Amino acid sequence: MPKMKTKSAAKKRFRVRPGGTVKRGHAFKRHILTKKTTKNKRHLRGITAVHKTNMGHVAQMLPGCGI
């Protein structure tokens, strides 16, 4: 059997934590920031976890990561 490949886009966007959760960055914070409020931009800082309803899709994109 050939090896299962990881999606290149997924390995750049997600990191698997030791507990099995997956961390990701926020969307909507890269450009067109003038029309967004300061509060909105502040809440988009940092990282967050992937929601449990999307973990199946992430696990398919990252085979062999132990998700």
C-alpha cells in the first residue's frame, strides 16, 4: 500500500496539541481591516481550537497525526 499523504494546506494551518485537540488561527483578519471595528479585530487575535463538529474533516486531511 502507498503511504497516505497529508494535505499541504492543512499542515500549514493546523497544529495538533498533545491532548488531541487541534489549534487554528482566526479567519477574516488579513485585509480590509478599515471597515472592521477595533473590538472585532481584537477578538480575532490569537489562536483557537477546531470545533468538535469539524474534527472529522481535519482528521482526514492529517492522517497519522493521532487525531
